[in-house]
Amino acid sequence: MTEQNILREIEELPDFGITLSDGCRLSARLWKPKDAGNDPVPVILEYLPYRKRDGTCARDALTHPWFAQRGYACVRVDMRGNGDSEGLMADEYTPQELSDAVEVITQLAAQPWCNGRVGMMGISWGGFNGLQVAALAPPALKAVISLCSTVDRFADDIHYKGGCLLNENLGWGATMWSYSSRAPDPALRENWRDMWLERLENEPFLPSVWLRHQRRDAYWQHGSVIENYGAIKARVLAIGGWGDAYKNAVPQLIEALEGAKGIIGPWVHKYPHFAVPEPRIGFLQEALRWWDHWLKDADNGVTEDPDYRAYLMHGVPPARWYTERPGQWIAEEYGATSHMRPRRLHLTDRGLSNTSGWLSAIIASPLDCGAESGEYCAIWLGPEMPGDQRHDDATSACFDTAPLDVDTDIVGATRAKITLRCDTPNGQIAVRLCDVAPDGASTRITYGVLNLAHRNGHADPTPVPLNEPVDVEVRLDHAAYRIPEGHRLRVAVSNSYWPLMWPSPERHKITLDRGEILVPVRRTSKREEHSFPPPTAAPPWQNETLREANSKRSREVDMVTGISRLIIEDDFGKLKDAEHGLISGSIAREEWSIHPDDPLSARGTCHWSDELEREGVRLRTEARCAMWSDATHFHLSARMEAYENDVLIFERDHSDQIARDHL
């Protein structure tokens, strides 16, 4: 019997304390083999603000005990100022956050039950800070598994894609306004109420922080590992999903870091052993191979795996949600996609052509063009995917190929090179690549956006010269997609993309003088080029459902005012932990409204309700915020209310006005 088949008996410590050098105590959930004191094991660290007690417990239950049984100590830490940990959080990825992580790693490596080696694993925030901590090179950190992350905090996160202000800047800021203001579990902290009130008083409203950095300045350079890939010494396995916002880091890391490997599946923003759409993979087995090699020196062939393994999605009709995507796994032995030969296609008045031709397209999209964009980051498992693009195509300039005579595999990042004229000093452009079926249905393959003032870089934007030709390049997100024979490839260009990004301050018109796209095309293969073991997991989290989860999306147009609204409600349900009895529940609501002719009518509002209950204590927060703009400034308002046993015990208002900087 191999060591892999021998499962070790494990123990769990729900409130393992890690006291930092400044006296701040972090709370961790620890799973480890009971005999680790006699047979020390490596540590797998997951370090997050998302509340181990009632936030990530469902996914933690599936994942960490599984690794622990196979000879690892898994440590799930609540960051400073979150969950059951002391202290206050000031922002995302601060020097404090990263230095705390280095201290945590150093302390864990010195535990008598640890063999001195640490791996760091995480998705989203935990994927980001895993790379950022690796760039600090703590000696004990030997390997990282980073899921759904980025290497560039400005241009490829929830803030300023292509220099355009993403509405997710407010949406995710509202999420953190809610998450980090919640109370610790009263059963774990006698001073829980004092900790809660301190958080409520000091919790930053992060959209105000982020909006004060509308250029790629030192604020964004910090934590962007693209600034110095060479600082990362730990071996990195990068994982992403085509249904997620973070598609680009996987190929970027493969091609920048020695020994890095990457996997991209069809998934949204979830771990691949329970993600959707299917097919899922045996992520835990893949991760175990990574950990065994880099943390235990196992000679298991992991370094011989293909550098890049991606799920090539076959063309299907557009839908707001998929339970599975047909396709196949492809593999690149060396590198990711930069070696793919680009196919050059020209934008002409006759369509998308192999040869150049006359182009005289004028674009003046209504401001609600983009209604079928879907969520920027699909995460809550509702109808969040891009819908049928015909509605948005109708208000865009569209360029189609003739029907394709063979299946065509697009693998990599498409680039659009365009010469255009704009009639205002500020403008924006969105470029979508679509698969158009014979019946006219249009499926978005990938997209990119650009703030025209950022055409020469994100650090020093400049106004667009009025009605003069300027050259721009729009880089679309990575994709792996097969367009079926008989379908058409479409490039759709608009100068608005709401509600994904905030509009420019005035209506503008763009004239296209010349354009081409460079589409990375891979040889078509009908066979599976790689296979993964089926998904497995530890037993699921045991809980009692007190209110079922439910997600809603609707659009409406006020026939009197002409205002278009997207209305979102994600009810995450209400659950009672079967082991320790904590009850928790959340509801998130968003509304995004705009008049198709008035960019200054744009408005976003968010409202989170959070509940926490146990043994006669009922806690609730109501976190609200809103954003709107005039020609020169962004305006923000936020309000936090906290209730104990339905009595208001805390209220706080925040308002802000921030000048627009070429946005």
C-alpha cells in the first residue's frame, strides 16, 4: 500500500491562535494529522478576509480535511480585522496584510508539527495575496496554488479594465463594506461586542479609496507582481476559468515564471472540484501532486506535465447560465499561447475580411449598450453569464466573416488595432468577439475595453485630439473557443458598455478609419489532449437550511422617463451550522440605472443585509451605498447600520466627492 492510500487520522482546532509581533491575535482553523508531532508535515495556508466560521466553511469542509488526511496541516486564517481575528483592516493587499502573512508563515514553519515547509493556496483574494506574499520570498514558502487571480491590480482586476472604470469597483466595494463590518462569533470572543463596534467605527469605504487612484500609480504597482516576476521564487500552479473575470493571469504566469504550470477550465469563480459549468476535475488530486513534489520532494512527474492545459469550449447557443459546456481539453507542452500564429482580419465596410478595404463606420451607441454583458465576475451562481449578444450587436458597428468552412479554434488573446476619430476629449471603446450561428444567435467569445485617454498607457492619460486620427490597440481577454463550421466570426465595436463600465462624461461619436484584429488560431484537434481524474472531496459541511438561497436578475425600462434599470437580488439563504450552532444569512441587492442618451444619469446602488445569531443574540448589519456623477466629479454615499436584537446600536454615514481624471 502506498503512502498516498494511507489516510492519517486528523484533528481540527476551530480557533487556533497566531499572535503577531504587535500583539494582534489572528484566528485560524487548523486541520492536521493527530500524529504530526511525531511525524511533522508541511503546512498549506489559506489567508483571507472572508470569515472561516460562517463565510468559507462550505468550501473549507470539502478541501482542507482531505489534504490533512494525506499528510498536511491545513491552516485557514482570518486576516486582521475580519471574522474572529483582532485588529482592523485598512484596504486590500496592504503592506500590513502581506507582512502579517510573512509572520504567519514563519510561525507556522516553526511549529513542532511542521516540517518547515509551507505552501500557500487561495482563490480570488487568496489567489492574489498568495502571489504577492511569494514576491516577498519568505524562506519557508516553497509553493503556491493561485486560483482566479491577477498579476496587474490596475488593468486586470475589478477597478479599471483598459483604464475604464468598472462598476464592480462600487459593487465589490459594497461587498467588503458588508463583509468586514460583521461581528466575530460571540461564542469565541468574550469581547466580541467591543471588537464589532471598533470595526464598525473604522471600516473603510473602499470605493472612495480606489477612486482616488484613477491612474496606474504606485498604489496599484504595489501588489502587482507583473512589476517584478523575478521576485517570486516559490513554484506556482495557476488556475482559472473561462466563466470568471480572471482569465489572463494563468498564461501570463506560465510565460513569466520558471516552472509554472497552468489550468483553465470552463468554470466561474469557484474551486474546480465543485465549480460550474461542468466538467469539473479532480482539483484536489492535482493540488496534492503539486504539494507532494514541492513540499515533500516526491518524484511524481508533476514537472513533466504540460505547461498549459485549457478547456476548449465548443460553440453553443448563448445562455445566461450553463450547467455544463461541451468541449475538450487541450495541452501545450511548452509555454501557453504566445506562440500561436495570429490570423489577421480586416474591418471593412463589407465585413470582416482577409484583405483590407474601405472603412467608414460611425459609432454612437446608446448608453445602455452592454445590457447583455453579464456580470463582470460570475460568482454567485445566478443568471450571471453574457446573454444573446444580438441586442448589443444592433447598437454596435458589426463586422462579420463569411460562414466558416471549417471548425476554427481561437486560443489566446485577440488584439484589435484601430485607427479612429473621436469628437470629444474623453471617450471609450468596447470590442467584442462573437460566434454568430446560422439562426443569428450571437455568443460572446471574449471582449476588451479601452479608455481612449489611456491609449498610450495607464500611468499618464491624455485627452483625445478632437476629430483627429489616433491609433489604439484593444487587447481582448484570453479565450479557448471553437467556432463551428458554418458559423460566422463577428467583431462588434461600441462606445459604451453599461452596466459593466461607467460612461464617459459626455456623449461622443467615434469614426473608424481603419481596423484589423489579430486572432490567435490553433490547429484543430478532435481528440482529447489531456485528462484529469474525476472530482473528489471530503464530506460536505453539515448545516440546517432555514431559508433557501435564490438569485434574481431583471431589466426594466421606464416608458415615461426612458431610464433603463438592471435589478439584482442575490439571497444567499440562512443556515445553521450543525456542529457549533451559529446561524448566518445574507442578501445582496444592486440596481444600475441609466438613460440611453444621458451619461450623467448613470447611477449605481447596493444594499447588503447580514444576519448572525446564536443563543439569544441576534446581530444584523444593513450596508448601503450609491454612486453617481456629474461632468467633473464622482459622488459617493454610504450608510452602515448595526442592530443587536433588532435595536439600532450603531449608525454611520459616509459621503465623498472625487474629481474625474480623464474618466
